[in-house]
Amino acid sequence: MPKPKPTERPIIVPIPSSDTQAEHDRIRKSNDRDQRLEREGKTSPHNRGYDEAADGPPTPKVRHVVDEP
């Protein structure tokens, strides 16, 4: 590809996207619903399992520690 002349400005072309406004609105609505449920202390069915997948299984709770030699 030939280099542009110093006086020429490159043409900037946006990356093509398959997202439509309807798709954007659908995703925004889903995110808003998930955040509302999270604030209420609930897990949305859509996000169930994501935390464990990201953080690993929960650490077991210790009920009693015995100090044995």
C-alpha cells in the first residue's frame, strides 16, 4: 500500500457492526434488570453461575478448629 502524501489525511472508516439499535436496547434492558436484582440481593437466572465461574467455588466455612499435636 503506498504511503499517503504528507498533505493527505488518512480516511477513517468505522468498524462494521452487526449491532442494531434494537439489539443495543435489548442488551441495556437485560443489564438494567440484572443490576436491579443484584441490588435486591437476588441472582438473575441469566447470571446464575457466573460468579462461581469467575471466582472459583466458595471457601468452605470452618465450624470448629481442633489444635492437635
